[in-house]
Amino acid sequence: PKDGLPFLWRRPADGARAAERGSVTHRKAGRPRKGLVTFPPLQVELVGVEPAAAEGRADRPDVYIDIRLASKAYRFVAAVRVQTTPKSFREALDRIERAAAARERRPMIVTPYLSPERLNELEERGISGVDLSGNGIVVIPGEMFVRRTGEPNRFPTGRRIP
């Protein structure tokens, strides 16, 4: 799929798309969407999808995500990448930093796998990231720093990326 979202989360039961409504789609209260992104003890929840009409804008996030710990929620804007090369990874980080600054939110990237090197890069830049393999880093300056690594890549491509 073009946007990679079905790969990460189930769509709403009514099949509604943000592009059809022309605004960000938000989940209904009390109905969190559960998907493949897990990061215990934190809960990762998709809360919105950016409209397709915003495509091409340099500061556009793909989704809005809440990270929850107990009763506290932190909102992030996130770039979703199904596959990344080192160059496209850095470009996604640059883009999501701009999107986060424009919306006064925290930046995040979501991918199938974050290697220890990519986690180090995220940490150096103060950007959060989670993967579908169970690795990630969540950075909330002055409040929370969670880093988990060591889980193998559950989605290898079978070829080495330079």
C-alpha cells in the first residue's frame, strides 16, 4: 500500500479515509486501535491520519500517535516508512522534525526495523522511533527516556542496503 498504514494499524470499521473527509481522522473515544506496534510498558496508539490532500508538503506528518504511560498521554507526529535506506531515513527525520516544529508536537518515526545504529542516530537528534520488531526509543525531554534494543529484524529484505 502507498501509505503503509494498513501494515501498521487496522483501519476504522467504516473504512473512512482522512482524504475523503478532508481533515485528520481521529479514533473514537474508548476505541483504541491495536496493531503491530508494541513497546511495553508504553502503549502506542494511532489517533489520526494526515489527509492525502496534504501530500507533497515538506512539513506533513503521516500520522498522529499517542504514547501512553499509565494515565498520561504524549502526542507525536510521525513519519511511517515501510522500508528505509540510510539516505531516506535521514530525509524522513528532517521532514518529521519540520512537521513537529510546525505543529508544536514531538517527532517520531515508525518503521519495520530500527537497528542499533539508527536508534543511536535518533537518540543524538532527540527524535523518538518505534519499530514492528520491538525496538525503539521514546524521548520526552525532562520527563521520559525509554530505549529498547536487541530484538531481531522480523522483516528482513534479503538484500544488504549500502
